[in-house]
Amino acid sequence: MSSPRSRLLSAAWLVAAACAPKAVSRPPAPDVAAPDTPDTGPRALAVLDALEADIAAERADRADRKRAYETVAALPDDASAAYAFARAALAGRLAEARGAKAGRLVGEAEAWALRAIERDPGFRDGAATRLLGSLYVLAPPRLLAHGDSEKGLAMLEGLVRDHPDDPRAHLRLAEAYVALGDPEAALPALCVAHAEAKALPGDERRLLDRLVEDVGGPDMLDCQTP
């Protein structure tokens, strides 16, 4: 029987871990925008948000992800958290679709998420921390340069402490616990996410359903409050 972690991670991710070279640390790009650099952060976010809406509605294919990624990659970096987060998220979305050929994109997602956190850790309620924490837990260590599953779990736990009413943070923490083989620890976070499921987009509701199945089904959730 496959483990919860193996069900969460696609076989393509495992192939990527075997085939890709170990990630190496690269110096970050300068964070100071040139005087004539346009304000590209909002444009990058608009592309990302449109793709996310299509993914949630199950109408985005690999070509759509590639097109969105290339559109934003062609924009100059305006040194904003918005631009860096969009680059990180779009690299991650394309990596999901590319599977065994995703090695470089995983490192790119990590690098841009780190820049987004450096620029504004509170951007969109810690969206870059949520992305990076999940990446550190779920991605093969060979593809990462600056973190691992232990660091990722700590990041997600901290995000839940900082945003206790955000079901997205609880969902990603629960996903991390299940992926690391500790479904019992995932139950409190799953309860919060389950209670606020209507606030989650379609793809995250589908993830929630899979996680509930991985911990043993709805009967395993004891979400009563005092």
C-alpha cells in the first residue's frame, strides 16, 4: 500500500529528484530597481491570479501555465514582493506540469519565494512563506538550495500561529504533516480548513478532500469545539 506521502507526491517528482543535478546556491539578483523600471508587480499578479482561477476551475492546461510563466518572466523585476511572488508561484505551477523536467523550475520557485519574503514577509498574508514552506516539505531535497522538510514544517507552523484564522495556512500545514507521515498531527489543522472549506478555491478544496481521505476519512476528524 502506498504511503500518504507517496500519494501526495507524483511519480514525476521522484523522477525529477533522480535526474536533476543538486541545486546550487546562486547570488540573489539586486533588489534595487532601476529608475526607469516600470511598476510590473500588479501586472505579474494579474497574470498569476487569472491562471489560478483557471486551475481552480480545472480549465488550465500545461500550455496555459507555460504561457503565464513566460509572460511574467519577460517583465522586468520592479523589486516588489508582488513581482517576486508571482514569479515564484508561476514557476511552481509550471513545475507541477513538467514533472521530470521540473528541476530548474523548483530552484527558481525557491529563489523567487525567498526574495518575496525578504521584500515583504506579510504580503498576501504570508503567501510566499506558505508556498516556500510547502515546497521545502514536498519537493525532493536534491532540487533545493536553502531548506528542507524540517525548515518547511517550522515555516508553516509559524504561519498558522501568525494567521490562525486563515484556512489556507492550516490546509498547507495539514498537508505537510500528512506528507511527513504524521496524520494524527494533521487533524487539528484539517478541522480548521474543513470548517472554512467554502473559503478555499476549487483546487484547494480538492486537496482538502484528499487529505481527509489520507487521515482515514471524515470519521477521523473530531472538530467539535468546547
